[in-house]
Amino acid sequence: MARWQPNALEQKRVEKLEALKEAGINPYPLRIERTHTSAEAIAEFEKAEAAAGEDEKPTIAATITGRVVSIRDKGKLIFSHIEDGHGRLQLFIRQNSIGEESHQVFKKLIDLGDFVQASGEIFRTKMGEVSINVSEWKILSKALSPLPVSKESEIDGEVVRHSAFADVEERYRQRYADLAVNRDVREIFWARAKVVKAIRNYLDDLGFLEVETPILQPIYGGAAAKPFVTHHNQLKQDLYLRISFELYLKKLIAGGIERVYEIGRDFRNEGVSFKHNPEFTQVEFYAAYWDYKDVMRATEGMVAAACEAVNGTLQIEFDGKEVDLTPPWPRITMREAIKKYSGIDYMDHRTADALAQAMGKKDADGDAWGKLIDELFGEFVEPKLIQPTFIIDYPREISPFAKMIPNDPSHVERFEGFIAGMELCNAFTELNDPLDQEDRFFEMQEMYQSDDDESNPIDHDYLKAMRYGMPPNGGFGMGIDRLTMLLTNKTTIREVLLFPHLRDK
């Protein structure tokens, strides 16, 4: 592999790096000092300022660190802003305060993107900006490549900030640079952390136990998805990256852990889109002695708690649409929803070919009846579900792990939550009859072709766990990425993943 070859701008920075070394300055020192973050320094000064008398000037000394994001050279005075993870603070660098030699080093050898440490007294400039009157400084890290620079323009009297990246995809490929120059991007991931924390706190408060289950699994299951396959050399065994936590978590329910959840990564070898990534973060929980009505109530509360944590309100905007997440959310059966928006009652067309013809097709072309229902729903219903809505009572054929509705053997107690035209979560009154479950595994195998992505192998160990006795329980799964999209008003999953998967250049 060839060594890095600097371009013209980078070469100038390399020369400054060498000049620093020649001056006896280590551009990457081992030790640093910091007494305050930028936010702490400003807050402490403003507090002292408020407590001081009219003719008193507060004296607050601080040592701060951060990335240089602006430099204005006024001769013997340099104004510079440095930014840390908490905000930014202006450096007021006067030659007569730090000495001519140190002043010239900053003037000639410091670039935007470098990290520096600065010490001095905090004060307020004549322009009213809280700043630090630098008495000494040192470089912490020399940046050899210049960061992309954002541009500002005025449109209809408002200042509009344009992205530093002309190619949006480059933001995802160089997320480190994206984060460095775009504070609003950093805020997305603070918000994402709040979402996870709020969910964890909500479930912990309900008495759930957080666990970790295998990512490498000898049998994949728990969802209709195609897995990634890998191989263990020593065991001479093919393994699969998990597509769901479900079967392992329900084994724990059978083992006597009555409320259990996991937050972690799932992997599905499927298409990439604005709402799909090959690996994604999910929360799943299972609660003994709950049914899907209990799970719906918990879902409303959990999503509301996450929204409050991020936005401080339950009324949000997503993709130009006003959305109110206040519980309770409406419930509508899948059959009613499809009939309402497509005009087709799938119960009047009980074979795949009959339903396909009602949909305007010649025949089912190998698709199962349940798969055609799913297609109807995706085309006609899902885009209409803007306000939070639970679609309940799914056909048995597309829900192999759910209990049947009493007196209706064709439907099961399953729901999915939809917001802003996007599926957010999936849940069931879980099946706990091992013989019924075994029958459904075999039905699914017959229904789908052997090479169909939605066919799943039979997990005999899971059936054994059920035969030992499994209490009635309700189960739930939700993508953290999609919830974060919703709560931060981002219309593509790539915006809420630090390192989304991208095609090769």
C-alpha cells in the first residue's frame, strides 16, 4: 500500500509541523491540562459577574482546550475561537501578554483544525463576548489535513449555513470530519444516547432485567429475514449473525426470568434504503403474564418517555408533518385498515391466486397468501399512518409466534406501531403452546420456498425450552435507529448511524 502523499495545502501544514519541531515544540505532547470546559468557564464567569458589584470585575482563571475553529489576525492581537465537546470560547491573544516569540508561533504555525490548550483570566470584551485573556498556550495536536469549511449566505434576510460537504455521501464516509465541522450532527448522537437511556430507564423501572444473548448463532430465527453467514474454523461450524434476539430471550422467560430485555445489534442481509441498514440497533423485551394489550400500553409510555427526554414535548415535527405522540394511540385491525384504504377485504379471497386477482394480478406467481396481504398493507395503508397508530390482529400465516384471537383462528394477537408512515415496532401475545409452535414452524417451511428469504430453520432447542413450560407472555421489538430518526426529524437512517454501510466508491 502506498504511503500518504500530501496535496499542496497539506504540504504547507507538514512544513509547519517541521517548523514547530525545529523550534523545540512537541506538536503532539504527552500531557495536557484542563480546569474547565468552555461551557464551565463561561458559566462560572457569568455567575461571578452576576454576584459582583457594579464597579467590580470578577477574576476567574481557567485552562481550556479545544480545536481551533477561527483565527482573526489583527497584528499584535489575535482573536481565535476554540471548540470542545461543550461549546466554544474566544481566545484573546495579545503579544504583550504572551511574548513576541509565542505570539509569532501562533500567528505563523497554527491552522484551523489544530488543537490547543490556553490559560488565562476570563473576561468580557467590549463587544460583550465572554473570552479568555491568554497568558500562555501550547499546541496539543497539529492537523495535517484541512477540514471542509462551511459557508454562510443570506436568504430572505436570514443567515443560512451550507454544509461543508458538497457531496452528502462524503459526510457519511468521513463521519469524523462531519462531526468536527457540524455541531448539529454531534447533537443527533447526543439525542440518540438520550433515547437509549430513556428506554433503559423505563424498562428498568418496570422491573425488567437487561441481558446479553449470542450474536453468533448456530440457528437464526425470530424474524423473517435473510442472515449473514460466517464460519468457525476450529469448530468447523457455520454460524449466523443474529437477525433477532427473540428466541433466546423467550428461552429466558421459560427459565424463570419474568421480565427481560436486550438493546443491541441485529444483522440482516437485505437491501439498503432510507430506513434500512444491514446492521441496526434494536430493543426487544418479553414480559411473563402480559398480553399484547399490556405491551401496547408499555410501548406508548416508552416512546413518550424517549420523546420527552430528547425534545421536552410530545408534539414534534417529522418531514414537514406535525405528530402528537401523546398516549393513548388509536388501535385498528389490519383487516379494517386494508379494507378502508384499498377497498379489498382479504377474507373474501382466501387463496393466494384469488387475492392476487383481486389486486389486479394474473395470479400469485408463487407468493403466499400472507405475503400478498403484507404487500397490500405496504402499498395502501402504511403511507397513510401519520399519527401514531397500532395496527392489530394480523393474519396467522404471517405471524408464526403469536397466539390466535379467541373465536377467530385466522388471526392472531399481534400489533405493529406506525408513525409518520413508517413502521416503528412489532409485538405479539406470544405463543407458549410447544405443539402449536412446532406445527407453525412446519407450516412456514411448506408455505415458503426453500430459497425464500423469509423461510426460517426450525429451532428444536427453542421447542425443547417451550416443552419444559413457558408462561403466557407478551413480546416486543423496536428499532432504535428509526425511533431516533423520528425524534430528531431525520428522514434517512444514515443520519442517525455514526458509520452507515455504504457501497464501495
